[in-house]
Amino acid sequence: MLYRYKKSFEKIAMGLLSFMPKERELKKLQQTMHIYEENPDWQLFLWKKGDDFVGLLGVEVGEETYTIHHLSVNPSHRGYGIGHEMVDKIQDIMQNRRMLATEETEAFLKKCPVKKGGL
């Protein structure tokens, strides 16, 4: 299930975000978290399986589009379709907006079924 980020999830979110290649350094992680916490157009979601948060998805929302900037799954939970489930759920949440990708998320997103517009 996808949960909207809140401050009490900060350490978990930073841990999941650190699995992304460009987010490994602490200073970069803190800057990224600051963007999500301060800018209402940047929304962060966590995926919970059982009792644990195992995935993270970060989007920048525009009027007609949304861009998936961050997509990460705990390595011990990869290969079970969690990334695809997160993308499917965010498409439901964003409804009529068109999904866009960044250079970092594009390869994975091209493997996901697209419900409306996008890639």
C-alpha cells in the first residue's frame, strides 16, 4: 500500500532513497528530502508491505503532468513487482495527468504498463 510521506518517516525515506545511485551521499539526501518537505508540488510516497516500508516513489506534480524523480525498492524486496505496483498506484492517484520520467527513472518506467499518456 502506498502512504504519503510525513516527517515521522524521514529516516526510513532517507534509507530507501539512498539506494538510488545519485542519492548516496548524506548531503545530497538531505537536500532531496528538503525539496520534498518544502515544495508542495514535490510529493513523496512510501510502499508498505506487511509491517515494513520497502519502497519509495517521489513525484513532481504539474497541472497536466507528473514526473517520477525517485523510485526505489529495498534490495531484499526486489524482483517481486513492488516497483510496478507503486507505479500502477501512482497512476491511479494522478488520474488524468501524463506520466513523465527523468533520466534516472526512464529505463524502469518503460517496463511498466502506462494507463494514460506518458513516456
